Amino acid sequence: MNQSLIQLQKISEKDSRTIIGLMSGTSLDGLDIALCTITGAGSHTKVTLKRFVTIDYTKDQKKLLKKISSVETVGLKDLCYMHTRLAADHAEMISRALKKWNVSGKEVDCIASHGQTIYHYPARDQKRTEQPLNSTFQIGDGDQIAAGTGIMTISDFRQKHTAHGGEGAPMAALVDKLLFGDAQKPRILLNIGGIANYTWLPAADKTEAQPFTTDTGPGNTLIDNVVQHYFNKPFDRDAKIAKSGRVLDEVLQPLLSDPWFKESSSKSTGPEYFNIGWIRQTLEENEIRFDQISPEDMVATVTELSAVSIAVNMAACVPNVRKCRIYASGGGAHNPVLMQRLRDLLPGTELKNFSELGIDPDAKEAVIFAVLANEMLAGEGFQMETKSGVKKVNFGKISFPE
């Protein structure tokens, strides 16, 4: 019998597994590496985050990724090269982290690699004559990571989601339901990455209520884009620029009027939709010149846009939102203006840092994919509403080192 399959069976039968979760988000700032110990599976899953680090991308890596990310036209040779190059870079980063932690690769059962989303294209955004299809594309070949580290790798998680009728995002809710529910108090797990999304978890004793997850629109992506455009900085550290500007209601309201924000169903989006081009076009349609707006005011206004769009979505979609406790993670959780505006806009709610649930908020997304991989190895799958009804589905493709 194939020795890799024998080893796979042994790993699946272990009481606990050591899994490295990887996440590289739309901000393209670096690779999150989370070393986890995971016991059990399904509703019995328990996670301990043993080590965590974010390794920044170099200027060259960022340049290459930006060239092919969230753009409609790309050179196939660049795409082909980066699919391999990024995976090789990730393998080297993992090896570097393990060396720093004094952990042998032989101690790790599996790597769970999200890869890098370079284009997200849900059917709702498609204006085609043929049948629209939910589509999403992540690069970073799993075979390269497995061969480069000597560790079995599970990758390409989002494709099974789209194959069963999902949009490929957000997927965090699958794991949120396993790990972070509470018996008495409803919770909202808010992640503010490039795109903001949340999972609403009703109190566990409210068995008739079903969890809900959705993207709300821009989180950090427009803030980062505007800051990079005007100030040549990667992001608005400590919201210093936003604090120096004014929120312009005459700019904010046309942006908020986009029909995307009015849909109350679960939905996903990406920087392919929300970008500076979207701002320019929306303002031009309202006879407002983008370049005549103060850079500081524009940063303040798009920061307000993120806060308002999050709060409005929660108020519309979450029953009794003011009775919920919100736990924030992602880069936006470090933005004091954004956090304060959410408190102002959602009075009565408790807004807390995700660290209070026992996991570094910056590590949460990487941990999510570690748990997705654990379920593939040892579980029965996650319940998902598919095209043919509710069924259990597992996510990810397995790459062996040899």
C-alpha cells in the first residue's frame, strides 16, 4: 500500500494533531503562521495555539503579488510563476519559523495553507449572458509547500465551497460554530481584514436559531488604498491620518448608496469590487471630483464608510444586535477610530478584543484553516447548505511530500 496513505491514516487516528495554519490576506503584508495542537473533531474539537508569527513579505514579493492580484488583466507567465514562487516562499517561511521555535518538521502532522486570493468573483458580480458561477482563485501550490517542508499539506480549501453552491467566502463561520459559541450570550465574531465579515452565533440554548455569516463590505482595503495612493504608506497606523481629517457626508452618502450594501442575504466580496476605481466612479456619477477632496478627509471618510457599513449590516441582519457581545479580530481591530465608531454606532453592545476568547486575534484566520484541515483528516465534515440540501462537506486537497 502507498506509504503516504498509511501515514495519512495514522495521523487521522491520533488523539491530537499538530497542524500549522497559514493565512495571507488581501492586504498582501505577510504570511501568518499558527502552530496549533488540535484534539478531537467536529463538535469535540479543541484548539491550543502553541506559537504564532507573521513574517512580512519583502518589497519584491509585494510587488509581484500586487501585479497579479484583483486585476482583470494579467500575464499568464506572471501568474504561472507566482503560483510556484509563492508556495516556495511560504515553504521557506515555515522552515524559518520552525527553526526559530526549535520545532522539528517531523513533529508537525500537517500544514493547512489558504494560499493567496488573487481574484474573487461571486456570481452576484457577474454580468454575463451565460449562467453565472461563483468563482474564486487562490495561488500557492500545495505540492510545492509539501515538497519544500517535507510536511503533508492541505490547500485550496475554497473550491469545494463553490462546487457546492457557496461563494467560497466567508468560511470562518464553519469553524466559529465549533469553537466560539456561548450557552447564554449571543456573540458576533467580527473580522476586519481587507474585507470585513462576521459570524453571528446565537446563544447555544436557542436551538431554533441558526448562525449567520456574511461579508459587510470594505474593512481595511479602501483605507489602505487611499493611504497608499496619497501618503505612500502601507496603512493608517493608529488612525493618525483619519484623526486629522473630517468625514465628508457629501462623499460618504453616495458611497453607501451602492446597491451592494442593501442586500441582506449572506454575501461575499473583495478588492476586485471595492477599490479606488469604485470610489472614483461612484463620485463621478454624483458629479464629485475625487482629486478635489483633501487626502486626510478622504481617509477619514472611508474609515467611516467601513464602520457604518459594518454597523448597518449587523443591525439589519442580527436579531437583537444590541444584546450581543462582539469580538473583533483582524487588522482593523488595531484601528482606534474604527473601533470607537463601531461602539458609537452600536450602543448597548459589548465590543471586545478577540484575545478574550483565548486566541491571538491576529492568528484567528490561520487557526481557522488549521481546523478546516483537522476536520478533513479526522472528522465527518461541516454542515453546509448546498445546491442539493444540507449536507456535510470537507474542504481542501491533500499534497504529500513525496
